[in-house]
Amino acid sequence: MKAGAADQLVVGARCSSLFPLLVFLLLLCVVGAPGVAAADGGEEEEDATAPPATAVAAGGRRVDVGVILDLRTWVGNMSWACMEMALEDFYGDARHGNYSTRVRLQLRDTGPAAVDAASAGVDLIKNVGVQAIIGPQTSTQAKFLAELGNKSTVPIISFSANSPSRSPSQSPYFIRTAWNDSSQAEAIASLVQRFNWREVVPVFEDDDSNARFIPDLVDALRHVDTRVSYRCKIHPSAGEDEIKGAIASLKGNWTSVFVVRMSYQLALKFFQLAKDEGMMDQGFVWITACGLTDIFDVVGSLSLNVMDGVLGVEPYVNDTVKLQNFRQRWRQKYRSENPGTSLNVPIVSGLYAYDTVWALALAAEKAGFLNSDFVPFGTNNGSTDFDKISASKAAEKLRGAFLKSNFTGLTGKFLIQGTQFQLVSTTYKIINVVGQELRVVGYWTPGFNISKSPEKKDDLDTITWPGGSENAPRGWLLPANKTLKIGVPVKPGFGSFIRSENGTPKGFSIDVFEEVIGELPYKIPIIYEEFGNGKGESNGTYDELVYRVYEKEYDAIVGDVTILANRSLYVDFTLPYTESGVRMLVPVRDQRQKTAWTFLQPLTADLWLGTGAFFVLTGFVVWFIEHRTNQEFRGPPASQIGSVFYFSFSTLVFAHRERIVNNLSRIAVVVWLFVVLILQQSYTASLSSRLTVEQLQPTVTNLDEVIRQGASVGYLNDSFLPGLLKRLKIDETKMIPFNSPEEYNEALSTGRVAAIVDEIPYLKVFLLLYCDNYTMVGPTYKFDGFGYAFPRGSPLAPEISRKILQFTSSDRMAQLEKQLYGDKTCPDKDASQMSSSLTLHSFLGLFLITGTSSVLALILHVVITLYNHRNHLIGASRQSSWHGLLAVLSKIFHEHDNSSNTPDKDEPVTADVDHTIENPWSTSNHIIENFDSDTDTGSLELEGEVTSGREVSVQDPDPPSFAYMHSER
């Protein structure tokens, strides 16, 4: 609306900065000025000073509602046109024709000043008697009017004030019918999370409109693990130099993701200068919040030219037929009142203004006003004294009815959120500026989060980013003309990891770092700086070096820096590039003492006893089976007992000479010899190991032994290990620091310390030099290994971590580790690696087999023998005396079996063997005598030179072979 048209509608006063003019204007408010009431269609204008309690328009009770706008702004001018149309549409609707109330709008054009808005509010409440006030436009004005509403209980309803500085509980009469800032912050945070950006910088106008939005945004970003380390504030009246300074600070930051919220005029200047500085190029991300996204509708091509690639977030309004008709009628009305305007459609704020007036008209009808509700507001003397404002029951009723509003308006569902006194969270659409076009690329809803459609879960449409790229920026850029200053620790002793050669850092840590950054898709300029005094000494501890990164003195640390929880409070570490953990290093010594009784150690006592028992058992079984038929097992009792033990124990070395003639005893002996063979070989191997191989064992196996012994413990100087040792209850007086592998060796070899506690990478380098005399023992205390340190929030930390994961599995990493630790393997030596004595349990199966074989052979022999002598047993059984039966059994099993082919030494050999009772288990008739080659095998000489198999074997000077002893002869 132009200024001339605005003057015809304005009722009220503006306060000037000059005191006389302010007094004059206030007097005008007291006396009263021509008021303008916008009612339905053809109603005539009424005097604003008419008694509000009794005034009736078109047969209904009039409800005055104040409106505070700045008609010189696009928002104010456009919103007033929407409000007028809202009343026309509401009372022109046949459904509302019988309503008994009529809302009349009382407009005050106050300008942007908060004092003017507050003065207009007092005037509307005291002199006009309004039951509600719509407005103001800005949060600065809303802060004062919210207090006025609390005092007068008149609801202050704002459709455009972004966020009052006070909480809803502190301002219960301030009601927002605009977008919900907290839900908008959630929508922006979800968009940031969708592209996995880890840091965002808000850029905003430093006024009350952002007092609540920025904290809401920071909280929402925190919930998606995104940091806000920097906030860029720009004053509303900032000039070009100030804006350039703000842009320079953004360029010097790593973050390239910005959320912008400011006024249209300031935003145009800001983006134009940002484009001039190259910050609208590829790699940057710009997101505009609600209130600024409307700039494309208001300003048009001017904003599109400088904001190409920008993403905007604004409330989603469904494009219904009703909305399309309204836009067409609004365009005709607005253009007729404002010729030459570039605004073609009402922005979202105007639609909220329309719905607000509609909701007030509904609430006025549902409030159920009584005449007594409209009581005078104190003495109407034109005074603007804030303390003389009284409460109104009508205003309270109107507020209650308004808060219960629930209908579908132009913007969608109109429902006030409970204790928040603002509209329920709505759907937001995401707009992408592409050239001179605005594209909707997605939506945010409380249910689906970020999606291509507001009704289902789907991915976003293709986004064109600044610079024309369709690939999502990574969210950070290396600051312009930035060279990373890398701090390098100075640590004598373990130069394999970090050392200085002619002022140039070298070592495993440097090699890995340079390999990793060489794999990045962009170049990072770096410069190393030693954290030392130039004499090979450090300027402080590792913790102090880490703190220098926190203080921005260094951009990173490259070296053997252990990742610790307390250090991570100040810096961000990459993933470790070395093996992690802490262990204990101790000397080893041969624990086996060679004594006169060492030969007994290979077998345990139970195995010795078990073996002896089976020796005796096997000898007894062989004797019992053989002694009836085999002369070599007969003789006096002492001789027979000796034969039992001699035969059984001589099998240990296979030196037995007794001839075995019974198949059953042969089976028992063969099985037993197999067991003896295995037992002998096992014994020989174990004894050889004990006598010839060094059995190295750690001197101590854990720190508890060290504590009990009261010995000292060594550790690497300038490390975190003293804290660990204290937690492990090591006396501080027993801790001794060392600086190099040579000092470790000297202290351990002389007994100055019993153990060294250090990180595994250091210990592996030490064992490369002194592998034979030391070993790592005990539990591994969990630590994260060595990593590179960066400032908190640095985007390089996750980038390099990902490259470390790839590099650690590469052949190049294997080569570097080979150079560091060498090819020599040095296995741990502990008590579990010592060969232990053989136990009975290890041979239980073999003993079970041989025992079963011997017992079965014995049982079968008894059964067969009793069967062959059954006639004697039958005759003996007829006798009633047990003694007789036992005597027969004794005779059967003890007396010599004359039917045997094994003759006694003193008895002549009898050729007649036909009377021998032959059975399959007896070998008497199958013994083949060994004669000289010229002797007839079919005849027996009865002369003195009779040769038996036994005599031949005795005459043989050499012991028989194993096969010979078990062959038929």
C-alpha cells in the first residue's frame, strides 16, 4: 500500500524522538481521531470513540481488535491487505451470516520503533477498549507488548514476530500464530544430519528476533552430533566494512556450512559481498531460515542473482483451490492499491495474518460475551500511565476461546499448542535456488523427517549447490592461505618413532602421517615445528604439548602421542595407527635345575606307580598262562617270582629271553610291548627336552608378585604411566623413570628394577634389540595406542581417521612396521610354554587296552584249562569236601603238564605224543624244534646231545630278536 492510502486508514499516533512532538501526539490519542473499521462488505465507518460495550454493527455486538503494523514494510503492507480480505471472506460466508458478533480492526501504523508500538498498544487498550491486539511485526516490539498483555490480560497475537525473548510461562498473553521456531530448528538440524555435516556456523542479525531461535538451533544441532563452535552476529545497521569483516571471519574458519537468518535488506547486502569474496562457489553450503526464505518472493531476481545454490526452509502450505482463489483475489486487490508493485503473491506471513483474523472472528462468536464483560478500563482521560491499566473479562474470554481454535485455514490446520501458546509444529519445505528458479527438493515432517514427499519416506531430489555442483559438499574447507602448523614432540631414546635429523622430523610417526595425508583428495600445506629448546630437550610434557593445540598454538600434533581420555577433553584424536595396550617387561631365566633325580621328572608319581603296576600285572598273567606248559616259568617259588618280575620289567628294553609258547600270553605280551614302546618314546623325548633344552621362564608373571617382593618398577619418562602404576597400587617410591632401551636393559640386567611397564610399541622395539633375555608377560592394560591430535571439532580428524583405516591394511604399512620392528619374531615366554611332566591320564587309554587284553587272556586260559580237565573236575565234584576240589584245581593249574612238548632238563625226550589232549589254544603239539641243518627233522635222537629249542636259545650268544621270541619254533 502506498503512503497516501495508508494515511486514509491510519488511526493512532506515532511518538517522535522529540519530546514536544511526543506530547502532542499523545494528546491526539486522548482526544480521539477518526478511526477506521474494516468490517464485512458494505458496512460504514464508525467512530472509534463509540462505547465498545453497546456498539452494534449490522445487528451484532462489535468486538474491537487492535492491529499494530509498519505499513512501510512489505510484510506490514501485504499483511494488512490479507487481514481486510479475511474479514470480508468470513462475514461474507453464508455460514456466518447469523453471527451476533462483529470484529472490527483498529489499525495503528507505528513504524519499526518499539516505543511507538508500545504507545500504540496502550492507546488501543485504554482509549479504544480493544479485546485483542494483532501484532507487532518484530520481536523487539513484541517484548514490550507482551508485558502490556500480561498487565491488561489482553491477548497480544503476533503472526510475524519470530520469537519473543521471554518464555511462554512468563508471557501467557503473548500468542504466536506464526511458524514454530523449535520445529524449524529441528528441520534445519535434520537437513544437516542428512548430509553428515559435523559443524555449522549460524550467521544472524543481532536483534531480538533471533534471541530464541539461535539457542533452539544450537540445541537441535547438538542432538544430531553437530557442533556450533562459532556464531557470526551482524548488527542490523552494519555497513559494508562490517559485513566484509564478518565474511572474512567466516572464510578463516574451517566450516563451510552456514545457517542464515536476517532481514531482507541486510541479507541482500551480505550475500552480494559473500559472492564477491568467492563464498558462493563450490564447497560452501548456505541454508536460510524462515523469515528470510520469503526474500525470493519479495525481492525477486535481485536475491536470485546473488543466492544461486542456496537452500531455504519455510513452512509448507498446501496449494488448495481455496488458496489459489485467494491469491488471485489478493493480487487484484493489492495491485490496485499499490500500482507498480513487484509482489505477485502473499508470503507465508500474510497467510498467517489471514488465518489469525479468521480465528479471532470465530473466537469472538464462541466467547459468549455478556454486557457486564465489557467494563471500562479505568478513567478514560487520555493518560498513557502504564500502572492505571485495568483487566477485562471480555478480553480474557476472547483469549480462552482463541486458544481453543481448531479449523483448517489457508495455511492448513490452525491449532494452538497447549502451554507454548503457538501453532503446533507444521511441515516445512526445502527450496533450492537454481538460477532464476525456485525448486522444491524435499520436505521435513515430524513423522518422516527429511523426505522427498510430505506423505512418505523418500530421498531428496537432486540439489544444485553453490558453484553448480550436484555433489554434496563435505561441510568444511581448508581456510584460505592456511598452512597447518604441526607440533612435533622431542623425545630422546626411542627415535624409531620420532626423531630429528638436521632439524627435519623423521621416524615411523612422521612416515605414516605423510603417507596418510598424501592419500587425501586435496593438498594440505604443513610445516613442522619441534616442541623443544633446540638442544634435544623437550619444552614440556606431552600433556602440555596437547594443551598447546587447545590454545590454538598448533594446528595438530604428529608423534607418539597416546590417546587418553583426559587429553580428549582438549583435542580430537584420530584413530590409532599403532598396536594398543600396556604390558610388563621382565627378564627370563632357565628354571630347570639338573639334579641326580632329574630322570624321574618326565613322569608324574601316579604314572610311575601305574606303569609299575601294569608291569607286574602283565608278568603275572604271562607266568600264570605259561608255567604249566613252559619249563622256563617253572621251578621253586622264589625262582618263579623272579621270573615274573624279570620277564615283565625286561620288556621295557625288549631284553626278555623267555620263550612264549601259548598264544594267549603272546597276545597279552604283544599289546603290552606296544604300550611299552609308546611309553618309552615319550619318556625319552621328555627327558631329552629337560636335559638339553633351556626352559626359560619369566622371573615374575604379574605386578602382584612385584608388589609382594617389594621390588621396583621402571617406566618411560614423560609418559602417563605413573598414573596407571598408582592405580595398580605400586608405591610411588618404587617407580623409576628411564629414557631409552639401553637404560631399560641396564636396569633389568642389574636387578635395579624387577619389571618395566610400558606401551607395547615401545616394548616391541626394545625386544628387537634384547629378545633373548626378556619377554612381555601379564595382562594387557587397555589403552588406545598412538594417534594424531587436532583441535576439537577439526574436520581433518575424521578425514585422516578414515585414511588411517585404509592405510593400516595396505602393504606400505606392513613395510613401515617391518622397518620399525624388524623381521625377528620374539615370542612370549611364560610358564604355560614349559614342557610339563607326563601324567597317568595321558596314557589311560593304552593302559586300559593292555589291561583288558591281559585279563581276557587270563580268563580264557582258565576256562580252556578247566574244560580240558573236566573229567578230573567231575570226579572231584562228587566228593563233598571243598578241600578236595581245591586240591584238584591246584594240581591242574600248578603241576607240570606232561603232555607239553617242552621237556624238563633232566627228563628224556619222549617221541610218543599221541596221548596228549590237543586243543586249539595249546601250543605243545605245534612246537618246532631247531636242529642242525644235517639232522633229520622226523626223528629224535635219545643220546646225550639231545637239542631242545630252549637249549639252542641258551647256547646262542646273542639275545633273540623281537620277531624270534614270538614265532613258533
